Amino acid sequence: MPKKRDKSFMPMSVAGILTFSTEEAGGLKVPKWFPVFLSVMTGIAVIALHLL
């Protein structure tokens, strides 16, 4: 029969990562579609320049 683990607190390193991910960081706000659009446009530009 498996042993039951006692519930304990998370390690301090994990707690820091969890609080960091929930904090709001200041900076440039970018729409979710913008990185995809930028990647597609860069790909098109590279292909177009290669064909010249």
C-alpha cells in the first residue's frame, strides 16, 4: 500500500517563481496577434529579397 505524503509548504524557490508570474510587469503592451504577424511579414520579406 502506498504511503500518504504529508502536505507541506512549497520550497522557497518555487514560491518566488509563482509570485513573479502573477505580478504585473511594466513595459510595452503588445497584442497577441502581433508576434505572429511580425514573423509572417519577416518570412515574406526574406523570401522576396532572396528572389531578387
